[in-house]
Amino acid sequence: MLVAKALETFSMDFNGYHLEIRKGERYLFADDVFGALPPNFRRLFSRTEAKLPPFYRGEDLNGKTLLVVAHAAIGDALCMTPALREIKRKFPKMRLLVSISGRARPVLEDLSYIDELLTMPVPFDRVRKADYLVKCVEMVGKPQFDNLNMVEYFFWKLGLVCAEREVPDVVIPEEVEAEIGPIFEEIRRLVPGKKVLLFHYLASSIHRTLPPRLLKELEDLLSEDYVPVICSLPTEDVTVETSLDVYGIRAANLSSHMKTVKHLAAAVKFSDAVITTDTATLHLSAGLHKPTVLVAGPIEPDFTSATYPTVIPVRSKYLGETCIAPCRKHVTLEPCSEAKRKGQFYSPCLENIPAGVIAQALRDAEKLTSGEYQKPEHCPVCGHKGNDFALFEVINGFPVFECPSCGLQFSWPLEEAEYEEIYQKRGSNLLQYSKDLPYEDYQQVEDDPQKEISRWESLPRFRFLLSILKVLPRGKFLDVGCSTGFLLLMAQRLGFEVYGVDVSEEALRLAREKFGLRVNRAGDLSELPEDFRGPYQVITALEVLEHLPDPFGFLREIWKLLDHQGLLILSCPPFYKFENLARGYQKFKWWGTDYPPNHLTRWKPWTLHHALKQAGFAEIYFSTEPFLPGTLLEGVRPLPFTLELSGGQKLQVPAQVSAGVLIETAKPLYLNAPTLGNFQYVFASKGKFPVPNFSVLLQRALRMSAVEIIWGFDDQPKRAEPPQQG
């Protein structure tokens, strides 16, 4: 910020205000606002030194005046309101002044807890009367702003942490409602029985604008239930009609009625649901408690929507030649670098999102907002009962709750999926995650058992597991969820007497016909035939537990099948893998398989430990597969950077190179990270553990398998080097 003194008396229209400037008066400017002054006005000011009030750091504000200087856009101003409301609630006897741009002023001017709205620039005589100052200018590009949710950012600036209600306040004048309301009444009259869906597919930067082709696909998918309308502000409307004509979009274009942001707010109020890429519309719809889908590509949606209970974000899963979504670029003046490389206009990360994912997210947002879902009766692991189960998310039509006692996350009701049906619907709009299910991998079975073993033992989770199996006492070995028998082949080669069970008749047929394995179909372990009832020295259940409607009953049945010193080896997705630790366990991630109806439960280590102890197991050890380079890149997004050399030269380092530097630097971490991999292993013994010093064995197996996976064996023959050019 800077203080400038007027050299003359004059009038100017600037930053959304008409200002009467008097010679000798001083004004407080945000740096970028002063830089935006037209040259003929800028030369009428001179910078000057002035003492500002102290910056606010959490002091008692009762009886004091706080000035918040926030040259903000409309969306940022809306995000301020929870913090402004909370600071006034905390200190009711304070006086709250806010300086804001003229464009954003309309969303703040009717809020009762703001005592006075000031222009930007701020007359310095008003600044001097404040006891404390809060600076919220030039936010984009600052580490604090770029790593906090926007609502959280303003909490932080005002010395707060949370509030009871963390959505924006939206006030709509009666005369604006009277102007917009009849338009929506007429739409409902013309299409009775359908809900009105507001599309706001334009954003303030082209690289965040939704491709109209995707808008057309959405319109077709949702046509039975919704009538779509497009409401864009006048500055955006120039491209709307052209897009509607080119792509044959039937949505009613109401943009000509959106005279101000208050008219847009009224349109949101009279709509039944919202799909948006625009953040201002997002904040309005969150404040008005509308079911909303935020389509996010370049920007991590947690930064804009994490505190909004009625908003579901849809992220892009895009790995491009120049970027990995989200690239975190807020503004570009032209299409993004990846779009230009591909010779297109709209961002490939947004084009990569299937329309069906967005349509399903809208249905989930409506369920989430309405609260029309069944509440759990009890926890399926610890048996906790009550009405205090926290709703974590709604996804694929399923509400997911978290137990306040043991921490288990589970969908309710717990309904086991019909997997043959899921595979047949692969790629449908109903089960968007299903295109990531590795069904084809399990069907493509080698005829040679050794080739089949080689195909699977190279995977990190099996390379690690084989290091453990090699030192266990031999005996009967049961693989629950054996699929086509690849793990049974590995165990058989090590000398175990192997048995397998699975629910897929097709997988079992392949296991019998290709490899002659002893396998049986069983949806419940109590259904096993007599010759499959053990007792077993080792039972494996890899990625099985999370699929089951009665996980605790399953663990009890396994305990019964084990020998008195038998060992259960169980794996499931880890709640605290590196991606989740680095980025937070993201709700509504939409990519991968860790969602109902595929996965019914999610397990924290202590939740699984509690369940195993309750089931009767004596000793329990945890680890994950090795933490590997690919796992690291799932948790972080390497960014390009500028490297300044000793001679003053600057070297632009692209994201791909910075990723390589990161991977090489982190390699020692890969050998010493027993909890960060993508598959969580549990080793639980019925009695005394069959191997002494098992914790040492786990550590060694982790390090050795990581070395093999990353660098390979050092006895491999080297390829001949090309001859040197002389």
C-alpha cells in the first residue's frame, strides 16, 4: 500500500467511484490500484510518507475502530463476509470500516455489521482515525492467499479461526427480486414439473471457462428433470449468444436481465440448482443455500468451496504436456499454454471432465442440500449408536458418514455391490469411477504360470508382500478374493498349500482352467465347504475388507479359520497415504475407486486396530507398500520456477524438470516411509506372532523392496554404451 498527496483539485471517475479530489489531501492506495490510474490522473498525485495505524493482531476491539482495506473482486468481497460478521459478533462494541472497489461494493452495502463502506483509494483522514488496520490487497500470488481457502484467508487476516456459519451473506433488494422473480415464474409455467438449473459457464478468465460443447452434453443428460437457464453479467454476455447458436444449446439466455450482481443473486435465489465455473456465482449460491456443482480445472476447488456445505466440486484429472491439473493459475489473458500447444481455445483440463460426472454431482448436491438420505443406525465396526454420526460427503448417490467413536467412514445403508453388474456398466454415467476398475487386467491371464507370476510380482504392493511371505512358516494358505489366482501362484511357488475363494465365477473359472488351482465361490466365509475350512497358517485378504457390508463379521470368520498361530495379511486403501496427508482427504474426488458402491468403508489405522482386537487377534502390525516417486507426485504438483545463476543469468525450469529434481531429492524418503504408500497392509496374528522381531522384518522388507523397485538389481547386465565421437 502507498499514500499519495493530491497536487491539484479535480474530479475523476475511477475504480467504480466518482471522486472529488482536493489539493493537498492524502489518499491510501493499494499498489495495483495506483498503478491502474490513467497517466493523466497519476501525475496529479505524488507519493508521500505517512504513519499508518498498527496492523491488527487479535487485540480486543470493543470501543475501537477497525479499518479493513480490501480492494477485492465480487467473489473475494463475498468471501470476506463470514469473517466480517464474526469479528462484529465477537466485538459488538467495535466500529467496522471497509474499503472496497466500486465493482464489489454492491455485495457489501446492505450488511448491517459494516458500519461504513469507504472508497478505494481511502481518504487518509479516515485512515488516521482507525485504531487498527487490516490489509487485504494484492492477494493473488502471495503464499498465504494461494494456500488458504478464501473464507479461511479472511478469517486469518482478522485474527479468527472459524465461525458457526462459514458461507457468504447475500442481501437482495426487494425491487430486484420483484424484477427477476416473474421471469422464473413464467419459465416454471411453461415447463411444469421441471426444476430450473442455472448455468454460469463463463469465468473472468478464458482458461477457467467451461467449453460450450460440455454444456450441450450436460443439457442433454439433464433434460428430463431440469430446464437450464444462462445468467451472465453484461460484461460477459458478448460470447453467450454465439456459443448457444454454434452448439445448438437450448438453454434460455437471461443474461440481458442481469443488470448488476444483485440481479444475478436474485436469479440464483429463484433457481433450484446451479452449475458454475464462475466463483462469484459459486459464492452467491453457497450463501443462498442452493445445491451447486463447481466445475474446477485450473484452480484447486478447496480454495473456493471447502467451507460451503451445499457445494460439490468436480476436479479435473488431467496430466498434460505442459501442466498437471490444477495448475493454480488464476488469470490468463489468452488460452492456457496447454490449450495453445494443442491448438484449441478452451482448457484441456476442463474438456477432460465427463459430462456424466457433472450430472451425477448435481444429483448428489441436491441430496446433500435437502438432507433427504437415510441416517445410520449404528457403526458397523464398533457398534456405536446415536444421532451424532457426521456426514462426510454424498457421492454416487450414497451418503458417507464418520463414526465419532472409532473413526470409520462408511456409506449408509451398507449395500454390497453386484460386481458383475458394475463391470457391465463400465463407463456409464451412473458409476463414473468404474472406468478405473482394473477388470480387464484380471481377465488378461497368461497361459504360463511363471509369466503370470512375473506380471504381478513387479507391482510394488506384491514385491513388498513377497518379502514377507518368504520368511513365514509354510502351511495351508487361503487367499480371500483370489480373482484369477495370481497370488496363489506366488504362494504355491514358495511352498504353501494354496486355496482361494472369490465371488466372481468367471475369475474362478480362469484360475481352475489356466492353472489348476483349488478355488471355490463364496460370498460369505461361513459358506465354505468342509475341505476349505482350514485351519490355515496364512490367510490373505487384499483389497477385500472395504467392499464388505459386514466387515467386523468378516474379521471374526477369518479368526475362526486360522491356526492357533495363524497370520492374517490384509490390505486396504490407506486413509493417510501421502496424497491425503499432503492435500487433505479431499471430498468428492470423483477419480479412483475409493467410493461407494465399490468401497463401502474407509479405514484409519486405529479403526482397523480396534476392529482386529475386538475380533480376537493378539498382535497387530501396520505398514504400507513402499512410498514411490509416482506416489509423491499424486500428493504434490511440481511447478515451473526461475533459477537465478551466480552470474546473474536466469534459467526457466519447466514443471517436468522440477518434478525430476523433486523425485531425486526425495529418494531417501522412499526407503523410510512405512505409512505413506498407496496400499495399507495389516499383519495380525491369532496367537503368538509366527516370526520373531517382526517389526524389523517389516522395515527391512520395505527398504529392500523399495530399492528393487526404484533401482532394480545391480547384477543386471548393462547395455553397451554407444561409442564416443572423437
